[in-house]
Amino acid sequence: MSEAEDFARLMRELKERGGLSYGVLARRLHTSTSTLHRYCSGEALPVEFAVVDRFARACGVSAAEAVDLHRAWLLADARRRAGAAASRPAPEPAPEPSAVPAPEPVPAPTVAVEPEPAVAGEPAVVVGPAGAAGPGARPSWYRRRAAVVAAAGLAAGAVAVALLAVTGPDPGAPSAGTGAGGGAGTRGPSGSASAGRTPPEAGAAPPESATGSATGSPPPSEPGAGSATASAPSSASPPGPAPGRVPAAPLKAAVRSHVWAAGCDHAYLTERGPGSVPPPPVEADAPAWAAAQRAVHAGSQIVEVTLHGTDAGAVVLEGLEVRVGARRTPPAWNVYQMSQGCGGGLTPAAFAVNLDAPRPLARPVAGNDAGGRQPAPAFPMRVSAAEPVVLRVEAATTGCDCDWSLDLRWTSPAGSGTLRVDDGGRPLRTSAAPGRPVYGYALEQGRWAR
């Protein structure tokens, strides 16, 4: 039995013992019933452990059973990563630059000067070439030591790059690292569709916001933060770290930028022809598939952000703002539909975003689960380490190739700030596909067809 099958068997056993239906479990896991069914049947594997942890809690498993389920997921996820790494083509070696002989240096005349004893409390003065002296000059032994330190630093960097090339990024993680203090992405895998991103056109409009101009966000404050970063607290916040240092946000976020409607309905836009595009993947493998095809989201994109606090204190989410960084003409590429038959009855509550609007807003929309109404999300929201919050944003466009991101405003007893939600440090990208050729995968023929 493979690692994925063993994990699926454990999920089925825990679900049956818990006595919960797929619909109830899917609602608690913030996913669709069809996606949950694929997890339990072994057709798909959760991209991040947060889904597995919520599943275990919903089924009321013991600590030992939760550890067994976690171990099974780790083994199955490692097997999936190894298979994805083996399927990637080896990068072509970069051509070596031709060696150009450097001109011989002309030695500068030196003047021998008898060193004077240093006076206590005064900086030592070193005489350099041609008798030039100054407090910034360094003797030859110091320059040799600096060269050795620089060489050691380059060697350490080479070792780090080699280790990264061997392990490879997680193909299932989002934009923001998996639970970054401003970052989420679990991104992770985020071997996402951003691989096909093109730079903004010259003269692109500045970022737009529902409330005003965008506030610059500093780099992630924790390792692995890639798709959500925190800005400095407001001036009204109480004294904190020393000036010039940005404190870590009291939030961790996991971002999924490849969420399919009902777990199966989605479309991608790529310039490749149908003969060179592989069959559609399952939702969990969509980031790696889209990155390999240099594909972007066609028509719409669903982004799911899971937030929880980093300590016992509560954090209040004040609002969500949409920022469009660039608008371009949609590329004349082909559209590939991922749908192979949807069976999920869950329509989660979400924020709907019209990227074609001059100032896009995140508009709350109610959901539906087998006839039961799910109330629309509303700010403010309370989040803590024990009470996570899941935000689902559905963005759509019919007229532009848009680069966009989200700014989540928060406050806490320590101050306030903004969490930037994007795709692994790069903007999210959604493109319209008007009049483009649309292909669906014919299972009986084993190929893409119009």
C-alpha cells in the first residue's frame, strides 16, 4: 500500500468513527464535499497540514491518532514532492563567459614610513600607497583577511543554493509561506502560475485601493513569509521596538491561490498548444501544473487565506482592501478547462471582487450548503491562536490581464498594521479570456479537444 493510500485509509476510518457526513466535515474544513471525498479516496492529498489538523479535530481523535495521521500525511507529502521533483526537466547549464585577460595592474609607488606608536583614545592612522594616510586605510594583512571572509561567504551561499536545488520548494504551498507572521503562502508550493507572469507594461497606473493610496510593506518578518507581509504599526500604537525596526505582526497566514470552485471547476490560460499540455491535475497539484505550463488564471481566481494569532491575545481584523498594480491587454492564449464533473454542494461565503472596476472593492457574498444559507462575512472579525479565521476572495475580470493583491488591516493591544496577501511575494495575476479558444479534456480520447 502506498503512502497516499495509507493516509486516505486513516482518514476514512476516522471519518466513519466520528459519524460525520462529508457535507458537515467539508464545512468545518472550509472546502468542498468533492475535494474531501478525493482526500478520503486517495485521489488527492491535502496541500497543507492545516486541513489535516482541522479534520482530526472535527473527528475528535485522540492525541496518538492525530500523531499517526500527521505522520502518514508527512510520508505521503514527501512522496508527492519526490515525484514532482523527478518530473521536472533538468535546467540547461548556463554558458560560461569567455575569459578576457585583465590588464596588468600598474604598481603604485610606496613610501616607507616609520610607524608611530598609537596614542590611547585616538584612532590609529595607517599610511597607504604614495604616503596617503587616513583613518579608513587598512594594512595588507587586513585586506587578505577580508578576501578570505568573502570567499567563505560565497562558499556558504553555494552550499545553501545546492541544498535548495536538491530539496525543491513545496509544490502545494501558497504565496505566503505556511503560516508566516505576515506571510502565508504556504507557499509555498508556490510553484504557482506566477511563473508565467510578465512584467508590467511601461506607464502602468499606480496601485489602486478601495480607500486610497497603497502603503508600502516591508519584507516578511519571519523566515518563509512569502505571500503575506506586515507593515509597520501606526503612529498611535504604544512604544515598541527601537526606531527603524518593524515588529512582527501578531498573525500567521496560509494562502492558497489555486482554489477551484467546488473542488473541480477552474480554467487556465496558456500560450501552449493542446498537443503539448498534459492532462488536467487534481486541485492539490494545480500550482505545480500551472507553473510548468506557464499558465495564469482565466476569467476568475479564488484565493483562500487562513489566519490565526501567534499568542494568546486576540487580534481584530478591521477590513480588506484590493490593490490593482497593473492592467494589461489579455494575452491571445488558449483556455484549458479543468472541470471533469463536479459533485460538491458547498458554496462557501466569500468576498467577491470585480477587477474591472476603477477601484475594486471586496464585497461580502452569502454562501449555500445543500439549501442552508451561510451568512456573508463581515468585518470586524476576531482571530486568535485558538480561533482561526478563513477568508475566501473570488476575483473576476472580463477585460484585463490584472496584477493585484490584498491588504488586510488589523489591530491588537500591541498596535495596528497591514498584512499584504499576494502570491509568494509577487502580485496575484488573473486574466480575462475574451474570444479565446477553449479546450476541455476528453477522457475517452486521452487528449484536449474543443
